[in-house]
Amino acid sequence: MWEKQVEKLVDSALAEDSVWDDVTTKALIPASQEGNAYLVGKSEGILAGIGVATTVFHRVDSALRVKELVADGSRVHPGDRLAAIEGKVASILRAERVALNFLQRLSGIATETAMYVEAISGTKALITDTRKTAPGLRLLEKYAVRVGGGHNHRQNLGDGVLIKDNHLVALGSRGVGLGEVIKKARQHAPHTLKIEVEVESVEQAQEALSAGADIIMLDNMNLEDMRQVVELARGRALIEASGGITLDSVRAVVETGVDLISVGALTHSAKALDISLELETR
Amino acid sequence: MWEKQVEKLVDSALAEDSVWDDVTTKALIPASQEGNAYLVGKSEGILAGIGVATTVFHRVDSALRVKELVADGSRVHPGDRLAAIEGKVASILRAERVALNFLQRLSGIATETAMYVEAISGTKALITDTRKTAPGLRLLEKYAVRVGGGHNHRQNLGDGVLIKDNHLVALGSRGVGLGEVIKKARQHAPHTLKIEVEVESVEQAQEALSAGADIIMLDNMNLEDMRQVVELARGRALIEASGGITLDSVRAVVETGVDLISVGALTHSAKALDISLELETR
Amino acid sequence: MWEKQVEKLVDSALAEDSVWDDVTTKALIPASQEGNAYLVGKSEGILAGIGVATTVFHRVDSALRVKELVADGSRVHPGDRLAAIEGKVASILRAERVALNFLQRLSGIATETAMYVEAISGTKALITDTRKTAPGLRLLEKYAVRVGGGHNHRQNLGDGVLIKDNHLVALGSRGVGLGEVIKKARQHAPHTLKIEVEVESVEQAQEALSAGADIIMLDNMNLEDMRQVVELARGRALIEASGGITLDSVRAVVETGVDLISVGALTHSAKALDISLELETR
Amino acid sequence: MWEKQVEKLVDSALAEDSVWDDVTTKALIPASQEGNAYLVGKSEGILAGIGVATTVFHRVDSALRVKELVADGSRVHPGDRLAAIEGKVASILRAERVALNFLQRLSGIATETAMYVEAISGTKALITDTRKTAPGLRLLEKYAVRVGGGHNHRQNLGDGVLIKDNHLVALGSRGVGLGEVIKKARQHAPHTLKIEVEVESVEQAQEALSAGADIIMLDNMNLEDMRQVVELARGRALIEASGGITLDSVRAVVETGVDLISVGALTHSAKALDISLELETR
Amino acid sequence: MWEKQVEKLVDSALAEDSVWDDVTTKALIPASQEGNAYLVGKSEGILAGIGVATTVFHRVDSALRVKELVADGSRVHPGDRLAAIEGKVASILRAERVALNFLQRLSGIATETAMYVEAISGTKALITDTRKTAPGLRLLEKYAVRVGGGHNHRQNLGDGVLIKDNHLVALGSRGVGLGEVIKKARQHAPHTLKIEVEVESVEQAQEALSAGADIIMLDNMNLEDMRQVVELARGRALIEASGGITLDSVRAVVETGVDLISVGALTHSAKALDISLELETR
Amino acid sequence: MWEKQVEKLVDSALAEDSVWDDVTTKALIPASQEGNAYLVGKSEGILAGIGVATTVFHRVDSALRVKELVADGSRVHPGDRLAAIEGKVASILRAERVALNFLQRLSGIATETAMYVEAISGTKALITDTRKTAPGLRLLEKYAVRVGGGHNHRQNLGDGVLIKDNHLVALGSRGVGLGEVIKKARQHAPHTLKIEVEVESVEQAQEALSAGADIIMLDNMNLEDMRQVVELARGRALIEASGGITLDSVRAVVETGVDLISVGALTHSAKALDISLELETR
């Protein structure tokens, strides 16, 4: 099914690119011409999505032979051959751009993630993603985060209770306090899910702890306050830092003792990794 | 139909986020509670996709009243209210993340594009995008480029002939030279499309011009060579610069006299523009 | 979106019944004939799905006026009018069977659920459903369970960790004991989900408690053993009874002190509630 | 195409269960672990849908080896191994519930049907189903009826003319009598279809016979009246009994001489047959 | 639902024509320009599909006002205005070709059908279509046949039993004779369908009549033989003539006394009716 | 992907014909019976779509062995065997009509096209199609045109700028002249597309040439005027003749010196080529 999901995304990307109506290839490349091509790294980073690229080639032409030379999660250096493709030249050229679009984007995310993971190496804290993904690509982008060494936060609104500021605003306007909100959540939310709550101050964190929150997300809190919350929690709840954390600041955040750091930029602002396709022919 | 396309993308993003199974909102927010919310800018940039965000709110709940306060293409400042949403709080909260994911991404692209356009202001050259878009989102991303003041290159493989290095490699291996390739393209490609060819040297450009290419793309060429090609062309063909052009270098490139500059980074590496949703209640 | 999901299910059911090719109605009923009809209860039970029935009528003919006379969750008695439909007779007749198929099935599930809920009235325990639903209809069937007063267990494999006997068999064969399995789950599963484990003996339950399981499912355990597990747990974990529990036995099970009773028969073996459509004409 | 239809139903059921996001299996089961499993009968009944279950396993993982050990239509006894599955343990566990949901439901229907067929054994009458099927599953449920020895009535509104009470109400209000209705149907309905009419009295049946109805459905008629209609018909039309016929009463109904007995309960109220999946490992 | 089916066909035709990417209209027509247009007949014929054309305009732009001036089934003369469209010029131009493609094709079929119907006017025989329709458009093409005064034969393989030569070849090779085949069909086919059989000689027709066939299709038979079969049948079965019947020969065929004449050319070889769109502006 | 597109069209045609519910075949043909069949030409013409027919057989039953005996583009004579199919008789019969519907329609188009191409043989002019195709089938119909020796004009509104009379009406009403329109198109349309304009007089043609149109379409112009335009153009633009050109007149049109002749009738009014399926059995 993962395969099915990927195929569906790939097919829709191929349709979007009208690969079956590639006027250049149709006009120029003899239908019978065979050749070799390589996916080649052009800059430094972490590879993610080589299997998706393979799927692209196979959906365009199931007779293409693709050999993945580097596994997802490996470090790529400029000039590295990442995969070898053999078969009809026309098919390879039709598939090229879509394969690269997936591969470059996913590798960009894995690369960004790996930098955050590297920055906190030696600690027990985890880097997690958010739901700030490109519409339609969440499945793959969250995969790329894992490839880069990160962990996944909620997949979607259905598999985690996360009480955010806007929920508190809505309920606060009716005079329902933080503790009561958490209790209400425990009562009405599926009993299989933990209760996470976003707080903005040590006081709120304390209230959430008392009400039995399972996870407390500290939104844009300063280091000193984070440290205090960690201390107050004493392991009774997981503590997650969030909001504006950068590669420069992440280590300091982790050293406050938080368990998790969620970073939206992993997916919403990662730069594509430079990769190209080089054709050889006979 | 544009509407239909957008609705389809929106629906699939909403499904991906399981908005109909938002366990937090279901557990906490009374079904009858009404409220107001605003989309609010958090950083400087160009807005794109406000209509898509509106569609997201309407697909979640057709009874939501959305008022767009700022039009696509406008400059956003931190604190600017971009749209007002009124109706069921539960519906607003379900839609929030998906609406923002579209809006932030598209505005990021428009913002990036506008910086390139600004950098060459006063010249006749055009900034164009490429096919390096997030799989599935090309329609919207190319729209965002236009909003940012850029122009669109080919939508897909079917609406433009572009002979690239890999085509030349394939045909070269059979002893077919550049001029012959262009002739072949003219003969076999749809007669409604222009012939564009990618070249890497002044000599190749000269050969393409002689063979009657309609557009010549200069791939990673230095400024002096670009200038020479422009001179050789004397208006007989459009000249497009491409490859590794940055905000810093784009003005110098334009000053060589090229007609078009295509920039992959507009779409493959733009950073999301920071925007949030703020709820008020009664 | 819930609406969208329902419409999609309804449309596919209407297509399956070829309502646009209803040869009897086409041959007999004048296109212009208008009339009234009522959905009428034929036996005792709990209504669920009246809104889905309304959707069926509207998808067949958006000009039909449907007035829901009884709300979901209400008790139905033979002869009760549940909804009034007004408009083209041909449209009403085309929609009849599909509307009833949804309404009878969902009301059957709500009725079955309500009997279990009634059987344990006065206790704090909850009746929950399972994933044993008719393929394609889970969303609606779980809704019917809620209408009947039950609670939903996991919606799907993605929103709850439930370690079952087959997982233990798989890991046991590699020498991994129950405690270790729970620890592994905590480490690798999303941090937003609780860990539930299915056990078959008091010993296993004890081991699960020690390993920090959040929920313990007692599979086909006798009353005495259940009682013992409840005592051991002392509130540290939720206790769920499961397996072969019937209307006759459910009260006794609840009295052991368990928190939850999950019943597959709510969805996999409920009898349709008898409801019919009666036409009046002018 | 049957295959295609089944695959589509299976895929949608797998998506509904989020099998590609099975958090328990992902957290616990090593990707490389191989094992064996058996589908095992837990109660007495007739098997239907083993091929659908096989499809489920193959759609989750095309590398699973499935060996069907018992054919559709066979009697199942508790403990019987119905199919053997070999391959990745993770894939088997992901597929388990969906495979069982199809198999248990279809076998439940076949089992119920077989009891009716058995009850009238030795006669020439046929047990038929109705259109009272679970929305979306009609194709499979009608198949299960055939497996149980029953016959299919209309597949949908397009492949049989059946004039029901509501059609007569609609036309009666315009002064069109039963005989005229039948004539009208013959004139306007496709000439390839027989004309069936539902009647509630011997008089109506007589009128329908005179008007040349091909099939007469007796709705909730008593045994004596049924006998009379059979006699009046003398083979000129097929006689179908319908409405509230149970396992206890079906034999007596058949002995009146009717040709067909249609039973809604075969599909709308059948109990799932108990079947489970048992894993073995290496 | 008919509406839904039509919308789906229309949407797919609009997508096929990339109307949301109409480069000419985008480049030239101001988004705000409003105008009027008329669908105008250019040759003589019968109109069919005006409602489908209206749907095309509305799917492109729901704000277009379309007024149908001539109803389906009416005779069109050159210069007749068939519909008036008012609204955005850009929307009208995007929709033009697809609206005309539907309307011209369906009107062509209705026109062809009407000529056959006219040719046999005054007789009781019916002109029917076949399953020889353009893939994907059967629903609409069969509608156009009805508009032209024809009747529909089977909609598809599921709503009529038609034993053709190839079935007889298959069964004949196993020694099963025509009479037996008909008996087998009666036994195994749904009891709601009539049995039709294709024959090539008077002898076969006689055998079919004796076996109780409900409809007998005479394939490419000469007039004398047809006359003989009609006589033999004496109303016990419907007689259908088929195969190579043209506008020139159809009257003679009908005069043999057959009940039905099926003509593949109505749908597989009809010429489009010439219709155009004329724009006026303000 | 071409394959994917074809499969999608085929699947939808098979669904439309309810091949999985072929009541005749189900009732009569033993599931195990194997046989041979041939696709056989019944009249003179050019074959197109044999691969599509093969796909139909394979989508119905992937175990059918299909051997294509004649290639697309070949001339068919009555009695020619075009393909041999081997396997389950039931599968062959289910697929028969849909396979023939595709093959006959596409071959009809190729045959019509070939007659036009033949009529102008020895000249350099090209016969092209239009967008007047059966909704949903454009991809295949344009393929059939190529098979018949024709060339394709625009695939859709997105891959060619064609300024037609209605565009000129719309802009003319605003006082924008032909030359200005062409300039505007050049400025705003994608720079990869040529600019084509439809004209009705020599004067307009002259104006279009002066404004630098790349292609000029002469709509319903007389031969003398066409000749004049060709002379005026002197190769600066491609000249296309269009409108009411028949097999009888096409040669004279070509002799005026035009480069292209576009003929709507190739697709909107082609007659199906007569082809049938003949079964043999063992």
C-alpha cells in the first residue's frame, strides 16, 4: 500500500508533466534507441527518495532497469552516482524531471533534518517534524524526515490530541480554564491517544502538569523558562520545545532538558538538494 | 475549471490531514460555538494564494464567511490582517493548518520571485520559472510565480519543444549534429510550437541560430559569452539565461542583453512566508 | 468534509444501484409528477443516519425538499414518521432503496449498541466498538455506535498502538518478552499515542503493568481474573475487556471493575432496523 | 474486471484502515522478519470470499504467498485451516483485519443463504436475494448469496422492471389501474426485460396475470392466498413470495407452489462468521 | 445522478482540452469583459444535447447565464439560434469547442436516427440502437437515439440476454444444440430478463421459437426469410432484424412484419451536425 | 503512461458495458472452456488501434494470449485476420464489443485520414486534424490521424495560440485591430508557443503577416485568394487552409501552395471500419 500511495503520487506528477505528450522526445528520439543514464549528486547532503525516483522510471516504462547505487540515508557528495538506469532513451528522458523533482525535494528535507540531528548529537532529545508540509506530499516528506534521523510528530489531526492556543481561546471565552480543558479532552478524546497541550508560560505548564497532560509543548519560551518547566515535570510528562528554533539555537534548547524539539522549517522551507541525470548512449 | 482543479488539490490536502477526524476539536469545541478569526502576516513578503485559503475554509464548511482583506500580489507586513473568517469555531480550527500550508508556500514563492523581479527592474528582461515544482502543485506554484511578477516557462512537456543536453547526447551518439537536430524537431514537432535549444558555448549558439532555432537557452555561460550570443542573435531568436543564477548575479546577467532568465529556485527552494491564524471568540 | 465523505459514499451507492437508469420509473412515472413520501419506522429501535438518508435524496435530485422529523439517537416506534420528502415522485422512487439501505443498517447498529449501553447503565464503564466494520463504511458505522451511546476505539491502524497476540508471537519467536515489547513500542511508536497491549492471563497483565502499558486489553478472560487485574492496576492503566461478551454477560463483566468493553458484534452482526418509505400523491 | 472491481473495494478498505500507517507494526516488527499464518475457522458455516481475502494480502504486499486451502462454498468447521499465508510478518499483520472483515461478512451471508436453501431442499423453488445490501458491497454480497446456493434477483434498478406498491400509488392517484400500468411498462420499458409486479391480494394477482405480467411478486400474502395465485397462474407467470419469510416459515411457503422466495435478511441482517488469523513464526 | 454522470463526462472533456490553461484567451481577453454568444445551427437536422452544452458552460463558469432557445428533439435549420449565453467572454471562449463537440455529435446521432424513423413512419416497428457506441459516451449516445425517435436496445451486457453466433459456436463445439442453449439460458440467467437469440436461417428461428425464446434476432436475413419467420412466430416472440440495414432498405425490411430493426450506424457512423458559436460583444 | 492513459479509457469503457456482469456469458459459457478467436476485417481500410484492442482483452483477462497479426497503419482487406486471441472463451466474449468499438472507430479515422493524404500525394502539404474529437477520446483519435498519415494540430487549448474570429470580435469591440491583437498575444502568451491567427480575407492575411504572425489560417477562402496569400507570405509564415475542405476539393486547395490543410471531418464524421470477431473452439 505504501507502494500504492507512492505510485498514485507519481502518476499524478507524471500526468501533470504530460510525459505521454513529450513533444521534444517524440520529435527527436528514435523509439528503439537504448541507453544508460545516471542520477548524479551535485552537492553535499543526505539522500532520500531513491525508491520514489525508481518508481517514477518504472511508471513511465516498466521495462527500464533501475539499479539504486546509494541507499536512502547515505551522505551524497558531488559527483556520486546515485542510481543507474538502462533502457529506452525516450523513456528515461520523459521521466527525468519528475524523478528529480521528488528526489531533490525529499533529499533536501533529509539534509536539513540531519543538520538539526547532528547539532544535538550526544543528547537524548529528538528532532520532530510538524504538519507544515507541502499539500499532498506529507507521507513522503515525513518519510524524508525519518531518513534524516528525525522523528515524526502527528501524521494528521486524527492521530494525536494537541490542544493549541486557539482551542484555549475558544474555551477560555466560555470560562473554561486550562485544567478543565485537559480533563474534558481526556474524557471525550479517544482513549488510545495521549493529551498534549501547548503553553506559553511556566504557570500554564504547571497547570497542565497538575491536570495530567501527557505532553507539554512550550511555544516560543525562553531558555530559563524551559529549564524550569523541565524541572517541574520531573518525567511526569514529555516536554516539547517549539517555535522559531534554528540550527544555531537548537543545541542550547536541548540543554534545557526538553525531550522533543519540533521544527516546521524541516519541511516548509528546506532547499532542494542539487541532483541531475546524465545520459550515456551507445 | 481552475476552481475545480483547486478544489481537488484542497480536498486531497484536507483528506491527508484527516480534518473530518480532528480528535482535539471533536473532544473540546462545542458544535454550536461561533467565532471570528484572522489570517495574519508574521513577516514581510508578497501574498499569493488567498483564494486557495478561502477555498480551504469553504470546503471544510460551506457556511463559513470568508472576507479576503488583501489581494494576491500585495505586499504583506507583520501584523497585517489578510482575511477574516466567521462561523463555526470547530470548522475554522479544522481548516487552519491546510489553509496556512497552501498560503505560506505560495506566498513564499511569490516573495522569492518578486525579489528577482525587483533586482532587474527597469530592464525589459523577464524572470521565468522552470518545471522544478513540488509534485502535484505545479498549477498553483506557477500561478504564484505570476503573482510575484514572473513569467511562466513551459507548463509541461507537451507545450514547448526544448532540446536539452541529454537529447543532444542521444542524437550525437548517432552522428546527428545540432543543426540537423533542430531541423528534425521543426519537421516532427507540432507546427504550433517554437523550437528552443539549450547550448553551452558560443559556437553551439551560432550553430543553433543558423539552423533557425526560435529560442536559445544559455546554460551556465559566463557573462562575456552571453553578451556575444546576444550580439550574434540580433533579435532573430529569444535568448534565455539559465543555471545557477542568484539574486546577486541576476542583474549582471540581464545586462548582457538576454531576454529571459529562468530560475529553478523560485519554486524548488523558496522559504514559506510566515503567516498565522488568530482566533477571537464571543 | 464529513459531508464530502458521506456524499462520496452515497454517490457510489447510487451508481451501484444504477439509479440514473431506473427502467421501471422511466417507463411509468411522468417526469412532472410531484408527491409526498414519508420514511416510516416498522419496528422498535434507535435512529441513526437520517442525515445520510437526506443526502441520498438530495444527491438524486437537489430539488427534493426533505424534512427530518426525528433526530439521530431518538427511539423509533412502529408507525413513527422519521422524515418527510416532497418533490418529483420519480426522484423519490429512485432514491428509496439506497436511502433505506443506509438508514436501516446504521439504525440497526445504533439499536444494538444502545442495548449494550442500557445493560450497563449506572456504571462508569464504556461500551466501545472495534475495527470489525463493513469494508468502506467504517466512518458511518462508528458514527452509528456513538449515536447509540457507545464510544469509538481506534479508527484505524494509524491512531492507536495495540499490541496483539500475533505481535507477541512474532517477537516471542525472537526471544523478546512482553515487557521488552512494550518498551520497544514506547520507543518507536509516535510519542502522541498510548500503548495498549492484549493479554490472556493475570501474569501477562502484571507484566504489562510493570512495563508501563497505558491500556490493557483482557482477551476472553474469566470474571475472577478480570477482577484481579483491575485490582492490580489500581488506576495506573485503563482496563478493557474483550472477546465473546454478549448482552447477557456484559453487566457481570462490567462489575469486575473494567473501564471499557469492546464488542465486535455491534458492527459485524447487527440486524437492520425495519424502516420503509410510504408514498402519498396528489 | 471482476478482479478490478474487487481490487478497488479492497484498496479502499485498506486505505480506510490506514494499513500503510500501522503504527504498532512499524514500531515492533522487524522489516525483514518472515513467517507463516493461517486463516482458521472458529465456528460452523459456509465459506465465501476466500479469493477476496487473498486479494487483500496481495494488495498489501504482492510478495506474500497465499495458498487457499478451502474453496468458496465449502462447509467450514471450527479449527479448519482455510488458507496459508507466507511472507513478511509485517505485511500479514497489516492485512489481517481487512481480510477478515471481508471474509467473515461474505461467509456470514453464504451461511445464512445455505440455511434457507437447505430448508427447502428437494423442491424446485429458488431462494433469491434483494437489493437490501450494504452500500458499496452489492457485487460481493450477491456473489456470497450464489456461493450459498441462492439465486440473484435484480442487480440494480437498470436490469429488471419491478412495479412496486409505490409505483401503483403514484399512478393510481392519476386513475391508472394495475392492468394499464403493466401495459404501459411493456410499451416503454426496454424490450429485453421482463415485467414483474408486486401485488397484495389474489384479485390484484389475477389482474396482473390478465394483463400479461411475466413475474408476480406476492407481498406478505398468507399461505392460502399464495396457493390460489399459483393455481390461477398455471405457469403463465413466475410467482415470487416476499416479505417477512423466515427460516421457520420458508418451507411452508414453498409448498404453496411458488417459484421464487426473496429474502432481504440474507444480506441486511446476516451475522459475521467467526474466523481468525493465527501466526506462526520461524 | 444523470446530472452527475453528465458533469463527470463534461469535466473530463474540459480537462482533456486544458480549458483552464487556454493560452490564447489568457493572453488576449480581459478578465472583466462581458459579452453575448449564440449557438447557431449551420445545417438541417435534429437537435440533441442542448442540456449537455449548457452543463459545459456552467462547469467552466457557474456564473454564465445560458438560455436554451430550442429543445432537444426539435428540427434545426441553418441560422437558427439554439441557445444564448451571457457572461464573461473568456469563459464562453474556453467552453466553446467542448460544448460544440458534445452538441454536434449528439445532434448528428439524433439526426441519423430520425431519418430511419421517418423512413418507416406509419408502421408499428421500432428503430433501435446497438452497443456500437463511442467508448465512454454510451449514456449520451443512447439518449440521442431516443431524442431522434429511436428506442434503446440493451444498455450493456448486464441488462439483457442475447445469445449470439459466437455463443452458439462455443456451445456447439460441445454438442449443445440451439434449443438446449435457450433452455440453459432460461435456467441460469436472471429470471427478470428475457431471452433473445440471434439466428441466421428460418430453421434456426423455428428451433428458437420452439425452445421458447422471447426475442429472435434475424442476422442479415433476406426479406423472404424474414417474412417466413414473422409468420412462424405469430406473436409468440418479438422479431428483430439486424445487419447491414440502410436508409434505402429499412422500409422493405419493416414491411416483412418484423417488430424491431437495430442499426449500428446510428451511433458508430453518424456525421456531426454543423453548429457554431457566434460571439457578440458590448 | 500512454499505456496508463489507454488502460484508463479501456477500463471505463469496460465498466460502461458491465462486462463483469455479462449475464449471457455467465449463464452459458463454462468457466473452463478455452478457445481461439480472430479479429477479422470486413471491409477495405487502414488499421488503427490494434494495441488498444489488445489492451481491452488483457484488462478483461490478463491470461488471454493476444497476437497482433497486422500492424497499425497497414491496409486491411475483407477477410484479413488482424489478431489472434487465445484463452478462456468467456473472457473473449466479454471483451469482444468494447475491443471492436475502439478498433472500428480508430480504424475509421485512420482510413478517412489516409484518403485525404492519398489525395494530395506528391505534394509537401500536410493534412492535420482539429480539436473536433469525441469527448474523452482525443488522445486516441489524434493517434489514429497520425496512423493514417496525417499530422496533429493543437492537442488542446494549452499548447498553441490560435486567435480565432471570436477573439477578434471580442477585441474589435474594444477597438483593438488585428495587428495589435497579434502583438498583444506575443507579449502575453508563453514565449515557447507560435502565434497563429485565423483570417477571412487577403487583407487580413496581409495585416497578420505584417504583424509577424507565425501561422495564418485561411478560413473558407477561395482558391484565388489562398494563392494570393501564399504569394504574399513568401515563407515568412506557415499558411493553413481550413473550413469545408472535402476529398474532392483538397487537391486543388493544396495546389494553391498552402502548407497545411486542417480537416474536422477526419474525427467528427468518420465512419467506423467494419471489423468482427470470429470464434473457433476446441
